[in-house]
Amino acid sequence: MSSLRLRTLLGVSLLAAALLVAAVPLSRLMLEPSFDQFELDSAQQSMERLRLLLQSEARTFQEVTRDYAHWSETVALLRGNRPHWRQKHLDDSVFTLFDFDAVLIASPDLQRSFSFVPAGGRLWADEAESNTLFKQLEQRWLDDAETRSVLTVERPRADIEFHQGEPYLVARSSVLDPADSTRTAHGLMVWLRKLDASRLAVMHRAAQLPFSLQPHLAGMPSELSIEFNGDKLSAVMPLESGHLGDGAVALVHMPRPLVEQRHAVEQTIWWMLAVAIAACALLGFGVADLLVGRRIRRLSVLIHRLRAGNVDSVLGAAPARGLLRRDEIDNLSDDVRRISREIEARLVGVREQSERDFLTGLGNRARLMNELPAALGVGPDRGRYLVLMLIDLDGFKQVNDTLGYHAGDALLREAALRIGDNALPPASAYRLGGDEFALLVPQVDSETLAEQIAVRVSMSLQTTRIVDGRHVPVSASVGIALSAYQQPLDASEMLIRADIALLDAKNSERGGIRLFSEHAHNAFRDRIELESLLRGALKEQALQAWLQPVVASGNSRVVGFEALARWHDPVRGWVEPGRFIAAAERAQLIPDVDLCVTERAIQLWLPLRSYLPRARLNVNVSAKSLLAADFLPRFAELLNRYQVPAKLLAVELTESELGISDERLEAALAELRRLQVPLIVDDFGVGASSLSRLARLRPAGVKIDGSFVRDLEGDGGRICRVVLELARELGMTVTAEFVENAYQAERLAEMGCHFQQGFRYSAALSGDRLERWVSERLRLEMPISRDPPIGAGFLS
């Protein structure tokens, strides 16, 4: 025996050593290509992220340059009508806000008309040197063929250029009069941003990649080039034509991403193989011992001792010689039969425990499902019912959240005692899970008696309890389902009816009691069907957005639109917005609904910009959407996909939802501010948001609730004046909703209300009706010749 164990140990050790010698180089050979490919993919993704970052910076810079270039005030400067244009429109705050360092404006024949470099700027430390070098740049731009090409197109461009070895972001745009339909260039505007060390450091952090910018020299690759030199990575990425031009490259020098991981994998392989050798050695000892008949002898001893009842000394016991001379198979057969009977008896006890709730001692859902079918089928033929009550504790989650789970457990145990007191035999009480209980009452004479039992149960629970020394008000909602013994329901239908009745009770009032009814069943089925149809409508993009105009109070000029959700189902027809919005919130579909309506609204609004280039768009968003993790990224992707300027699209959030105390909502509102999307507080005056929070958030504007507009002669008028005064103090615009007649419009204008919307001007419109309304409105009004720049007016 000993020699067998030793031979086994020696063979296993030699095999493990051979595996060790072969596995290390083999593992390197297999892992190296995967590591190299991963590092290459990682480097390519990082360089693509850097490319997108630089393009985003250039795109934003050129769009701001275009806004100032396509502005009637700039045209007036070139015509000599604005001598104080720079002091009024390009003070230090504008340079700080848009993060640029110098500006140049030239006439159509590229003669310098105006340039400005702020004192103490970032271009050069010495002011005289700054002005001298900027003049060199001016002449360079005015003589450049690229500059002349900008005058022939409306599209601006932004490039990275180098001067004396320093990189600069230069944006050029032709100066256009927005009221001139010929789109004739009146000159050229150039903005300059020096990409100094501090700005590049910010980009380093955003791209999570160290890089430098250099001119594209001869001999440099024309495509992305990535090289690995030992533990180092070098990359050269030319910046393509477009937003960044083609005269610059980004250089990256950094350690390879997986240097430490390679060493760690090698060490792990060595350790794993060492452990494998030790495990194989131990296994050899065990295998050598198990290859002989010792297993059978120990099994015989084990069975005999189990049959004799001496279980404690079974393990490790030496074989008895008398036992080995007996027939082991007969002994095994007799003892297995006896053990089978004992196991069966124990299974009965285990089943009993598995059908009992460990916290309250009541039966659980499994026991109810076992006992309910039998109870439905056994009873008198006529006149009596089997009653199933589902009981749900109201406010139990608040007890768990405020007092802790131990307090919740104590409350559940007491509730179980109260319900059990009402479950007199032959009734049975159960805890189905969480704060939901069930009461099964057989042989009830009538529905009235069933309701009386439910009232008794509810009253026993509707008291204030003291848990851990604190008063906890508790109530319960009860749903009742009945099954006549003469025509019994099946168990699943009984549970469904009780669930529907409980849902009806919880929706009606706190501590409500409801019998199952066909009306509640139809309402439940209609709710489920509506939610299903809504999912299909979202999948098929069937939701619509109609736009209701918003006008200025002084001259009734159109300044924007509010998007309102509409849904036409092929079978149900037009579904009321309140119904399908509520269904979307119940089914947790409200983020998808908000995004779908926003996209539809943008598609309607974009063609109108040719008539009303500065008209804003307001979209209604639920707080539940803002709390969804993926909503804001998808919202930002919509703006990017349709090239919507963020400042022209505002989010409307009701005051009641703004008052929700949730850190996630605060973070979402901060992200909206980062995206430069204005926030409008809807239904202002009827919610419960604090003034301190309103002052801290500083929304772009508020919308006075329509109930105050309809009561201008009473308290509503006084509230409107208070809201307008508050808005003036906080620098917000005010829009009045539901303006329906000339008197309301005139009173609101006298009060100083900025904007109005309602049937006085137009209902929500879509398609051809919207375009006809806009065309008719523009025909009746004076044409909009000079619009303010982004940031003023409707949402400022």
C-alpha cells in the first residue's frame, strides 16, 4: 500500500513539473497577442476620444463666432453705425464667458475694420508685444486664401494654427445680415483662442490622455500611427480637414496600458502552477488509498452503525472483523430501507417548515397555494362563499426607511398577531411576503359578512403603535375576493381577483376596503391594455408632438413654442394626454415618452427656424425622467444629432416636481446647467418649492399657473403681481399660460409679464396647420429684422 501511494505521488509530481515547464512559455505565447491587440484597441479608442474632444472644442468655438458674425449689430458696426460696439458687446465678461483672447473684424475686401486684444490677456505677457504679434496674425489672416474662401460661404470654420511654435484655435466666419435674404457677406470676423498650457491641461483631463499639438511637417504620417517601443507607447494623429483643418497633429507619449497587468499575469501563473503541484501531491496520497477495497469496508461499517443508531462514532471507526464476515449486501439492503423510512418522516417535518413564515409563524405563500385549491372544492352546495382577503400594510416602507428593519420586523410580528386573532378556525392567516398578508375564511354567508370581517381586520390594524419608543401610525388596505361553493373559481383566478381588489383599495384611499368588481377588473384590464399599447406606440414611434406658440406681451410677436404630447391610437382614437402620461409613469416608460416627444417636437420646430430663426422650443420633462440614469445622455445625443443649440431648447419642470428632495435630481439639474439647457419652472405658484432653492437654482424663467390667469380680478391677480416682482428680483422671465381673451392679455402686459400663451393666440398645432399659422402670423406682423444674440430674450 505504501509503495503504491509513493509511486502515485511520484508520478503526479513529475507530471505537474512537466506541466510547469511547458505552461509558462505557452501561456506567454497565447496571451501576448491578446494583450497587444487590447493595447492597440485601447490606444485607438483613446485617440478617437481625443479627436472628438478637439472637434467639439472647435465646433463650439465656431458656432459662437457665427452667432456674433450673423448678427445685425455686427453688420451695423461694419457700416459705421455702432461706434461703441466693442464696449457694449465685447467687454471682459464676454471674453471670459466664451473663452477667447482676441477678435478681428474686416471689410468684404479684407481690410481691417476693427480688432481688439484685452489688456492682461493670455496671448502674451507684454502688452506691446501682444499688440505687435497680433497685428502680424491679422495680416497673415487677411492675406490667407483660406480666409477669402470663408467669405463665399455661410458656413464658418475653425482651425488649429501655429505662430512662433505656439498653437492657437482660430475661428473665421463671414458677417451676414440675418434680415438679408441674399446672404451677402458684409465682412469677415475672426476669433482667436491661445491653446496655452492651462487650457491644454484641461483638455488632458477631459481626454484622460497626455498629448501635445504640433504643426504637420513633411515626413509625418498622414493617418493615425501608433507604435510600441518596449514599455512605451507613441502615437501621431493628424487632424483631418473640417473643424480642425489639416495643418496640425496630436502627439501622445505614455507608458503602455498593460505593463503592470503583464507582470501580474506572469506572477499569477507561477503561483497557480505551484499550488497545482501541491494539490496534485496531496491528491496522489488520497488516490493511492482509495484505489483499494478500503472504501467498501468503511461503507459496510458506516451502514451498520447507522442501523444500530450509533451515529456519533461512525466517522473514523475501524472495521470490525465480525462485520466483515457477514453479508454486506444484505446488511446494506436492510439498513437502506430503514433509513428511507426515517428520511421520509424527516421530509414531512421539512415540508412543514418550508410552508411556514420564519418571522411571524404564519403560513407562507406556498402553503396558501397548497391549501387554496382544496378549500375551493370543499363546502356546502348553496348560499355560502369562500373568502380570500389580501391585506397590505400602508406606510410600512416608511417605517423600514426611518426606524430600520428591526422596527419593521417588530411591526410585522404584531400585525401577524392581530390578523391571527381574527382568523378563528376554520379561517387561516398567511404572510405572503414583505408587508402583504392573506386571510382565507371558508363558509361565509354573504358579501356583507365578508366586508364586516375585513372591517374588523382593518380596525385591528389601524392604530398607532409604539415601536422602539416611537409612535408609528399604521393602517391596512384590504382586497376581497369571493368564490361561491356552487360554482367555484380556480385558485389562480381567485388570487387575481383578490389582487385587483387590493389594487383598487390602495388606489382609492389609505386604509381602503374593496370587494372585487367587474368595474375594477375592467379598469385594471384597461390599464394593462393601455400600457401595452403605449409600449407598442413607443416602439413604432407613434407618439406625436404639437406646438403651441408663445408670444411677447408687448407686440404679440412669436418668440417660441411649447411642445405638447399627443397620441392617436388606431383603435382607441385620440388618447387624453393625462391618461397615457399616467400610464407611462406607472409602467416606468416616462423617460422614453419624454425623449420621443422631444424628438418629434424638434422635427416640427427645425423647419420653422427658416421663418423664426430665434424662436425657442420648450419641452416638458418629468422628474422621473431626470432621475433615470440614461435619460440625460440620450437627451444630449438628441441635441447633437439634430444640431440644436442648447440655449434654444428649454426643459419645463413643474414646481411640484422641482420640490422633490433627492440628490439625484440635484445632480440632473446641475448636468442640465452644464449642457447650457435652460430650465423653466411650470405651474408656478401651486407647488411647494422653497424660495431658497429657487434662488439657488436660478431657472431661466417661470410659467404662471393658468388658475391665477383666470382670476386676475381676485387673488389670482395679486399672486401674478407677486410672481412678477419675485422674477424681476431673481432675473427670470415670466410666461402666463391659458390666456384666452384680450382683457387677460392686456392686464398681464400692464403688470409687466414678458410672454403669454393660450387660446387667445392659438391652440397647439401640428403639420400644415402649424406652418399656415406661422406664415399668416408673419404676414400680419412686422418682419423680424434684428434678433438679439443667443442668451437674451425668451429664456434669458
